[in-house]
Amino acid sequence: MQLQFSPSMRSVTISSSFSNGVDLNLMKIKVAARHISYRTLFHTILILAFLLPFVFILTALVTLEGVNKCSSFDCLGRRLGPKLLGRGDDSARLVKDMYKILNQVNTEEVPVGLTIPDNFTHLVSELKSNTYTAEDFAVILKGMTVLINRYFHASDCLGRRLGPKLLGRGDDSARLVKDMYKILNQVNTEEVPVGLTIPDNFTHLVSELKSNTYTAEDFAVILKGMMERSEREIRESKLQELMNKHFAASSIPKGIHCLSLRLTDEYSSNAHARRQLPSPELLPVLSDNSYYHFILPTDNILAASVVVTSAVQSSLTPEKIVFHIITDKKTYAGMHSWFALNPISPAIIEVKGVHQFDWLTRDNVPVLEAVENHIGIRDYYHGNHVSGANIGDTSPRLFASRLQARSPKYISLLNHLRIYLPELFPSLDKVVFLDDDVVIQRDLSPLWEIDLNGKVNGAVETCKGEDTWVMSKRFRNYFNFSHPLVAKSLDPKECAWAYGMNIFDLRAWRKTNIRETYHAWLKENLRSNLTLWKLGTLPPALIAFRGHVQPIEPSWHMLGLGYQKNTSIESVHKAAVIHYNGQSKPWLQIGYEHLRPFWSKYVNYSNEFVKNCHILE
């Protein structure tokens, strides 16, 4: 800034020089030719001294406009602060602008497929990393406030139904989001004040912004409070849903209970329901190794009928199929009645209760008696499943796995029978073991032709596959590796395998100490107060069969239909055996509707007992 007087003192010039060498004359004052008094000169200099600071500021603003590409004094005012140009509180203006946007989207529907941040921190991160318009931000905010009514909705696409034309200026929209990000990021690490009045919903929030004078910080804290409250409510709802689902999965549906009772009554009153299975002339087939022998332990009559029916209908040689169905004492009469009254020809079916096996004495299986009578175990499986679950700091998925681990079925003798197959069927060489929650969709006779390379157990490995949730199981998923014995004896990265559809070479099995190893680890877990593992019969089997497992093709056995809602339908069609392992069994109301038809198509709904018990109605 330069002040220049002409030699004749007739003009005064104010100029400014820029870095590019250009001189700009900002003001030139001409003075009349008459004599100038000192008083006039003094007043002139005084006025110039007063104006110069404003001229300097104006020059700075012009320079800033060139650098920052601002196109108006409004832009300059935003850049340099409301005090320079006399504008009002910028924080209040930000809230007013935000109110306008929120009010505009208040009547809009949240787009289906909108990707909504999980929590407040995620929202702040999204604002930082994505280029959102103010309308995008408003729609996302509305989606988060109604999340409690449709939580865990996911999608890959951001639905932008409102364009930048609402505000009329795209740069203002982006600026508003950037300003909002700064405020939200500022309060992200702060605690929401106790007693803060939080709007109940999005409409209430908009109304509050209109009727109250909030600063931007107030709005950000209220927003954070709303999101934290929604997170708590969603989590509580999810945990309650999991608890209800656990009880539903552990109970017996009314229709299935009715079926068992009616068939048991039929057993006592109808001689045909008590006829020998199989007929006397077919008894030699039960130990004939030229047939395909299936072992099915179950106390669910309906599920057993589906397994047998699907196997027979899918077989190329159904006349060569022999089913050995093992059930408990209370279900035996009903199970026998069903298959006596509803023969599934041409397959041969044997129904036998655990009480009819001479080998299954307490002397041969002492560890199972200890399991059933251990006070701690009975309390763990039959006691209060909520107490001790640490709900306050447990994720819903972990809580679900803990509940599933406490299903009473895991201390049932039926569930442990699979480890005694060589002793229960001493005349058989090779068998396929099936769980009662499977469906057979392809001829399984080629399983008997698989070369197990001297191994005992042909099984599908569960540590690799397209479904990274279902097929990602290793030893670390089943065992407590913080326990010294587990850490010393096992490898957490070792691949797990699946029960439910296994081809067992009983001849090779009889040469091993698999049963003894199984018992030894069960006893050790009892002595350790169930600290080695929690979940059922698979963990001790994973140890007992180490070195005795031959992996088979994954297409033979597809898992997860009882807990993976997003199961690939295409993969289901291709699988030889589909397994509804998990809580959402197809015969329960909590079963997945889109996966149920693969099971229910084998239910004989025309059967008198099924109709009278209103199965799955």
C-alpha cells in the first residue's frame, strides 16, 4: 500500500502492488489549484488514516477471492467470519440451513436400499470420506432415526431421491455438509449430557429445530443422543429376539407333539402299528453289507419321515437302501407306529430304541452317566440361560452362539450315539450317518465307492467355501485356547469338519482308540468345569477323529440352512444333502420361509395324522 503526492501537491494517489508485478491505483484525489491550508491538509490525512485499514481489508478480500474461487461477498463473509462483515451467528445460521433441508425431506420416504451408518462414529466417518450433498445427509439422518423399526437393513447402493436442485446451489449444499461434519466430529468424543431431552423421531427433530434456538453444537449433541438411544433399543430388541428364538428352537411344536401322542396311542390300540420292522424274512438284510446302510438317530417322527422319504425318492436303487432309525424310549412307540403304518417302499426300515441295545449299558458308557448327573452341567443346560450371559457387554451374534451351546440336546444320549456305531452295528463295514435335520436331494450310493485311504470318517471340511460365515470353522471356533491343556494339545488353525452326513468305515474304526479318546476328553472337560469347550458333541469328536478324517467334496453336504438366511438358492439346488443345522429348523415357525420348501415337499400332508395335528398350518 503506497500513498503518493504529486510535486505540485494538487493530487494524492493511493496504490497497491501485487506479487505478479501489477500496480493497481485504488484511489486518486485531486486538489484545487488554490492555496491549501494546513488545517485542510490535516483533516485530509486524518480521513485517509481512517479509510486505509478498510482499503487494506478490501484488498485482502479480493486476493482471497482469487485464491479460493469465491464468487461473492457472501462467500468472503463465510470465509473470514461473521464479525468482519457484520453477519449473524454462523452456528445459528448452520442450524437454520439444516432445518430447511430436514423439513424438505420430512415428507419423503427413506429409499429402499439406503446404506445407513451403524452408529454416530460411523456417520462422522462417512461424512468425512464421502462427498454428500445436504439432501443426501438429511435422507441418511432420517433413515437412521427410523432404524429402530427396520434394523439391520443392508444394501450396497445409496438411494439419492433428492437432487441438489432443492437448494438451488450445489456448492452451498456441499458446504453445509462440510460444516456439519466439523461440528459432528467435534462432539464425537464427548458424552451426551445426562437428562438431555431427545426427540422421539425424525418429525419431532424437525419440529424441535424450528421451534427452538439451537447452536450447531446443540444439534450435533441431540443427533448423537438420538443415535445412541436407537443403538441401545435395537440391541435390546435383538437380544430379546434371540432369546425368544432360543426358546422356540428348544421347545417342541404343538403339531409335532400331537403327532407323537396320537401315534403312541395308535401303537397301543392298533396291532398293525405294532408289526415287526422289518418283516421277519428281511431281517438278514440288516447285516448284509451289499446294501446301503444309513444310521439315523432321532426323536422327531416328522423329521425322520422326511429324511427317509427324500433318500428313497432321490436314490437310483431305492430297493438297496436300509435305514436304521434309533430313538429314545419315550418316542419309540410313536416312531414305530409311523413307519409301520406308512411304509416307504421299497426301502427297508428298522426302528430301534436305545433301551433295546444290549451294549448300551452304564458300564460301557460311564462318562455319559456322569454328564447327565453332573450338577453343574444340568444347571448349565437346563437352568436360567440368561443369567451369567453378560448381556450388557455381549454382541448379539456371540449371545446367539452361547444360547445355542446351551441347548439340552447336547447332553442327550441320542446325540452321543454316533461315537458308538462300531459297537452298535458289529456286522456292518460301511455306513452313512445322517442327522434328522437333513434332506437328501441326490443318489448317495457313490459315497460307498469313495476311497477313504484307510481313514475312518469321510466328511466335508468347514474351513473353506464360498459362504465365509458358514464355511469358516476352525478349531479356534470350538475350543477355549486360553486353557493351558487346549493350547498345548491343539492347533487353533486346524480345519474343522461337519457332522450330519458322514461316511464311516467301521472296519477301520474298530482298529482305533477313537472312543477312548472321546471319553478321556469328555472327562477332562467335566473336571475343568466345562472350560475346554461348550458346544455339544462335535468338539470332543474333532479331537478323537484327528488323523482319521478324509475330506470329501463340499457338494455332498451343504450346511447352514438353519442359521444362514442368505443361503445361496443355486447352491442348495446343487447339493446332494442340505443340512438345516442351527436354530431355524424347517418344522419350526422360526424357520426361513424361502428355504422351507426344500424340506416340506417331502411331508405327506394328506396323511391322516399330519392333517389332524395341523402340521405347519
